[in-house]
Amino acid sequence: MPHALGMPSSGFQAVILCGPGVSLTTFTANPEDFPKALVPIANRPMIWYPLDWCYRMGVTNIKLITPPSSAAAITTALAQNPHLTSLPLPKPDLLAPSSLSQNTPTAEILRDPEIQAAITGDFIVLPCDLVCELPGESLLEAWMIHQGGLGGASWASEGYRGAKMGLGGEGGGRRGGLGVWFETKGEDNFKGVETDFVITTPLQQPAAPPPVGSLRPHISKLLYATTTDTLRDITEEKKGFPIRHGLIEKHGRVKMLTTHRDAHVYLFPYWVLDMVKRNEQFDSISEDVVGWWAKTGWQEGLAEKLSLREVFDPTSTSEQGKDGVNGSPVSGNIEGEIDLASMSSTHVSALKIKESTKSPLSVPPFLSYIHPATTASIPSPLIRRVDTPHLLLHTSLHLATLPPSTNPPPNIYPIGPSPLSHSQKISTDPSLIAPRTNIHAPTTLIAPNTTVATHCVIKSSVIGANCVIEEGARLTGCLLMDGVTVGEKAVLQGCILGRRCAVGKGSNLKECEVQEGYQVKEETEAKGEKMMVFEGLEEGLGEEEEEEEEEAGGESIMIGDE
């Protein structure tokens, strides 16, 4: 797997948020043992993808943030999982503040004292479910060009006490931010996919055009961002979408996007931590931190309400930084501090000193990178959030189609292999694959120590390690996690099977999710169901109901996809 080992440090820290995986409850019902960050995508732990992305762009100071309940499982995986142990050094630091839970809002995580102490400079926030082929160094280049040059990618100076805005503010972190949005329409689009509502305005075009392959043509200024669900609530309440006059007055040319999704990848300057700390009402990074920041560029008085003047110039709130008359910041001119007329021995007319007023507050912009959609003639690098079973399956199947990075077919990689390619697609020992077995290698991944019996048919599927596929089984478009057993002549199509589950002989499953350890009975036929085990289901049942439950074979239940 290619890594940017020779790239110098970018000066950034990476903060990877390892969330609870609410939408993947079939496989993350026990986050203490198997948190979302360890759910496999194409036979690699989910957390491998953002870690690899950081290392490829030269960011090696990485903090993994997780609730204490999931810390032990992730620590063990970092030490033992072969995909994670093969990543470059230095290894990421795992932070599990005691105040964090599985439901802690993302902005509140940044306010945690332990997290604030761990972040010492400009930083990147990204989720654990990010899968990204886009070179991260291209984003860093665009950020540095638009947000203050190379001086922006520097550690905050502890002794710097000057203003963070205007000339000389680079030392205090006066730069703006950058976020990433990607198109959701495409081959993996399905009903109910999460999207965001985004308003942007173009930046002033440079005199010299950017080089070919630069991301700068797709960079714009963010004016408004919220989820489509929030937009729907606003339009229902207001009977329409209200647009403030301030937005139209300052930006006559805007673009509104409704089919894009926030990748939750943010390049933040160091001062953002202070803004989040001062605004305890912020819950979400995407909707509150980024959303309100974007509005400060055109909504009059909003920056003052968010205490950004105090963020950019801490002296404006200290007693030493006020003139004692009207509380306004000291202008910096000696005439504004000392009455020179009263000290002069020569008769002069009294100097009329104007009352100092606050200067207009200019907030650094938050920029947006709008990732172009893939077309038949121009493919775009893959950017995806894998936070639903549908996306988990289809992203894994997409990665299974990538040719191997070792000895690929000729003329496949004119510019080099994909950074997400596997070195081998069929990694299990050939002796474990029986003769007269049909495996479509170009679209299939099989991990080590998996046994495939004779007369099996496997197409467009991802099979984890230590699985057993018994004689005559047929798998099409499926994702099998480690340790799965598929019985004889079972037929699976579009299914996701959790770790160490078993599908009985002769079963026929289509578009089903099977929880870890679940035993599917022989000859079971099901479509679109979630097969899960619920502990304590017998509590509160009468004796007759308990007997019926025992006769049914335990506490298992199948939930239809209604």
C-alpha cells in the first residue's frame, strides 16, 4: 500500500472522531466489544481509511477520540490488527476523556479540556467512516493558498498576544477554514440518503489560472450550510425558505446545492477552539460551528454575538485593553492614551480627541470544496461517508472492483494504482479453495484463511478472514465479516453478515442483515430483514409467552424492512 512516507510534516494535527454508529446497530449493538470504528469496509477496519488518508498527505500527529467504553477494543485493534499495524509510524494517540459518551455532540467534544489541551495548532477534523481517494495534500495546498499562505500552517505561538486579524495576525492564527462536500447522486444513490443544503458564492478568479489537476477551481466561499432535514423543517414552519437581505446585498451571485453531502472533513485554524469554547450553545460542528461561521460573513452583528472579537483580539476584553472611558479597545496611538496638551509647557489649544469606536470586525471566510461528480468520461476520486448498511455494502463492493496494486493487469493504472487497492484480491491459501469453484476474481475480495468448498459460485462479494463457504453455496453482491459460516446450497444476494454468524443449509436470503453470532436456521427464506439477537427479551413476559419463546429457539428476532 503506497504511503507518503517521504512527505515533510504539514504542521497540522488530525482529530478523528470515532462515533457510536447509530445507523449500523445491526453490527455495533455492543460498542464496548465492536465499535463502529472497527466495522470492516472491504476487509479493512473502518478507522484504517482516515488514518491512511492522513499518512498519505503527511499528517502524522493524529488523535483518535473515542468514548471510554470503546477505548479498549480500539487499543487492541491498533496493536494487533494487521492492517492497522502496517501503517507508518508514529502511531496515533488514543484519547478517551471520561466526560465523553456515545451520544456526546461533536462540538462538545472540542470543548472538552483534555481535547483542548491535546490540540496545539491548526488541525483537521474528520470522521472515522471517511473513505477518500482524493489526495489530502491537494486540500492543504488550496487551504494554504486561499487562507494566508505557508505562514498559516504553523504551530500557534504560545507567547503571541497580538491581534489575530489584519497585518501580522498570522502568528495568532487569523486564517479561515475549509470544508468538503461531495455529490450523492450516482450509481450508489438510494432513497433516503442523507444530504445537505449548501449556499456558496464564487471566489475572485486569480490572474494566473491554476495548474491542471488543482482543486482551486472547485473552491468557493460558504455562505450557508445545514442538513436537508433542518431545511425541510424551516420551510414547513415558515411556508417557504426565507433569505436575509444581507446575504443578497453582499453576494449577488450564489449557488444553492441540495444533492451534496458534508464529508465532515474540516481544516480549522487554531482559533476555532476558542470560538467553540466561548459558545457553549454549539452542539454540532457541521451545523453550529461551520453553519454559524459561514453566516458571519454577511449577517450583520452575528460575529459580535458569537464573541469573535474577543477570540481574535483577547486584549479587547481585558482591563488593560480598554481606555476606561467607554470600554473601547486602545487604538495603539500614543495620542489616544496620553493627553499631550496638558503636559506641554507651551500654550496650545486643547486637543479634541475623538471618542474611540470599535472597528468593523472582519471574519476570515470559511471555504467549501465542492467535489465534482463522476461522469462517464471524467472519473472523480472516491469520497464517501460509510455510515449506513447500504453504503457499507456498496462501498465495499466498489473497492472490491479495484485492480490489485501488486502485478495489476496491463494498462490499468496509467497514473499509478489507487491508494485504496489491495495488494492481492484473493489472499487465502489456494489449497483452501476446492476445485470446480467459480470465483469472479475481478470483483471479489477474499481474506486469508477462508475455506471455499467445491461447486460454490462467488460473484462481486467481499469475504472476510476465517470464513467457511460450504459446498454448493452461491454468493452475489454480499459482504461477509470474519468467521462467517455459509451452509451447503445456501443462496445469498445483497446480504451483510456480521462476525461469526452462521447461515443454515439451503437458506435463501436476499438483502438481509445478520447480526454477529446469529444462527440462521436451515431452509430459511427471507428478504430485506434484519436478523438480530436481543438480550433480556424474556423480561416482562408471562409464563406462557416465555414457553413460546423457548420453543421458538431463544431470543432471536427478525425485523422486516418496512
